[in-house]
Amino acid sequence: MYIFISHSSKDAESAEKVCTLLEHAGHQCFIAPRDIRSGREYAEELMLGIERSDALVVILSKHSNTSPHVLREVEHAASKSIPILVYKMEEVVLTKSMEYFLMTHQWVNQKVDTDFHVILDCVEALQSGREALLPESNTKQQRKNMQSIKRGILVAAAAILVIAIGMTVGWLSEQRLEDVRQQTESGAVVHKKELALGDAVPFGTYNNEPIIWRVIHLSPDHSSAVLITENIITMKAFDAADSGTFNKENGEDYWKYSGEDFADPALEARVRGSNEWGTSNIRAWLNSDTQVVTYEGGHPVKAAMSDMKNGYEDEAGFLYGFTAEEKEAVMETEVTTAGAVTRDKVFLLDLEELEWMKEADVNILTKPTEAAVSQDATKWYSGYSLDYGVENYFWWLREPKEDRASQCYMVTNGLTSDMTTTQTVGTEGFGIRPALTVDIKKFMTLVSE
């Protein structure tokens, strides 16, 4: 059967476990963002995925209960008479809108220690009902003609198969997962035996959430791969003003200055941030795995940013959320930026490396995660993108602008025909999309476990 998994991005780990279970049992799943095809409109891909599905599984939590995206998915499934199975992760009071679409279902309470292989049982019960309706002699066209009849019967069957779990999340037991894996060799991306360009893979965590990456480059011998995050994971300045206060130094105010007004590049960099990758705050943060990050020169405090809001001097380093085994799989990369060479575990792309994404059929346009939006105190995402009806957003490259000490390139939100632009590096409301190189052998050992 083809199953659409509806979930909040904050419940991605649970949704991925459900996906793994179902796919190892021989079913096919649609789960975002893994199955969103590059270059396609995100919302349209979701609607098509639902329409192709035989059932929709809702991972119900306090996050998905209030998610407008999950509500639209449930509404669309209901409008197409697609069976809806609800996996309740915690006690929630349904919103009025969610209650409207789910109120006709009979809720079956399960013990809190029940793992979610019960979802598999329900899916297979649905499948058995479907196969009983269609004798083997039916042609494909006959099957298609009977689709509306099947849907009606399956909706009735689904009503008694809605699943609820108590306050404790019922993770799939390791023994159960191992049993399923031994039954079939096919499965989700995380269980592939090799990496291919464009693959979506989970690796590491940030803010206690799993990070989804896309494969954008492979070494000639396929021993290493470059990954970039599927989405913008945070909003941060590239570099803060070393003067300690953005556009000010020793009582002088430089807000009235345009970039060309600075005769002294060093002064420009001190009061607006430096575009040198090797000494930048963002490089130090990305490559740190400690709770307290060591910064050279000025620290990324709020006052040193243009809006004085998104300081990150008190935040743990990006690699802090990675396990020792995950960090071991990340290779140190020789990175060349405007002629200067650094060796980095994590880096931002430059203009030339953007071509890797095109070759891998990975869209350079992307939107921020829900966590990134909630973490951002500037709220620029609304003003620069959402207010114009655009979900994609700007994200930093490490490429410095020629003849400017405080500006770097970034990818745009796609609202105009220009795919890149430049911005002062001390502006803190724009996106970070990290990249890294992994040892494929070590990496696949981790994601295949």
C-alpha cells in the first residue's frame, strides 16, 4: 500500500520511525521532505502525494494538532475519502478545525508501552480488505473503475482502526525493528547500501531535532560525499562587528555611510563585520562541538548585529548535538575562499560549489525549518518572504563580495530572477545552511544501523 505520513517537522524522528517500519514491511511511504522532488512546488507535491495514497497516517502531537500544514493534509485526505489513521503521541485537546475532520473516527486507546507496530497491523488490515474486494482476474482498468467503491468501504474500516498512544511515546522496539529488517532488504533512504546524488539522509541533531541533508557531490572514487542541509536550520549573522556595536566605534556613528563611503576597509569590517571566512563568527560556531564556543576578536553578541536581536555568543556550537560516532564520520575539508585556505569540518558553500547542487538536482531555493523561524527574533522571514507569498528564504554563502570588506553573497528567495545577491555580514536575520564532507563508509555504517 501507498501511505502518506502527515506530521509536524518537530515530530520528524517519530515519523521517520513509522516510515521505516512500513517500508521494511513492503509498503511504500510518502514523507516530507524526503519525497519532495527537487524543483517542484512544495504544496503541490504534498497534495499529489496524498491523492496517490491508499491511507494517511497522522502523527498527532501538540505540534501537529496546531500545524496549519497538517490540517490542510488531513482536510485534503478527507475530501478525497482517503482513510485516516491517527497515531496519538500524547494527550492533546483537538483544535476545532482538527476535531471537525477527525470527530467521526472511533478512538481506540492503547497501553502506553505499546510500540507503533500496531500501525503496521492496521495498514495490513486495510490492505487485506482491499485485496478481498479485487479478484486477481480484474484488469487495471477495472480496478480503477472500482476505486470509489473501495474508498467508501475502506473509510468505514479505517474508522475502527484509529490509534492512540498515551503520554509516553511508544517507539518501535529494537527487536521488532530487527525482525522487520530481516524480512526485506528494501527500505527508507537511511537503510540504503550506498549514497547517490540527491539522496535525502538524516544525520546529527540541532536544537534536539534531527537534521535532514541532501547529497550534492561525490568524490571520484565514491569514498566521500558532500552534504548540505535540506532546509535553513537557523538565522544568524555571518560575522559580528568587532567594535562591539554595529555601525559605531569610539562614539562615531556610521549608519549614514554607504559601502562606498568607507575609505578604510578595516574600519568597514570593524563596524559592520568582516567577510573573511577564516576569521568569521559563523565559521567558529559551525565547527565547534563544545557548549561554550571560542571566538577570535569580537563575539557575536546582540549589540554587534544590525538589529541587535540574534546574538549567538551563548549558544553551543553546531556540532555539539552530534554523537562521537557522527563527528568521526565528518571529514576535515580543505576549503579555499578568495584564495585563502582553511581546513573545516563544517562550511558554507561558495558560488562555484552551488553548481554541485544543480548537478545533483537539488534545488538551491529552500525555506527555514519551523524551529529556525521560532528561534529568529528579527522576524525578517515574514517581511522578506511570507508577506510576498514566498516560502523560500535567503541563505548565506561564504563568498565575499569583491572590493567590499563587509559583504558576502547569499542565495535569494527566488522572488526575482536573480538567484544570488550580496548583503552586509553583520545582518542577523538571514539563513544558515551548513555543508560538510562525510566518509561514506563510516557514514553508511551509522545510518544503516
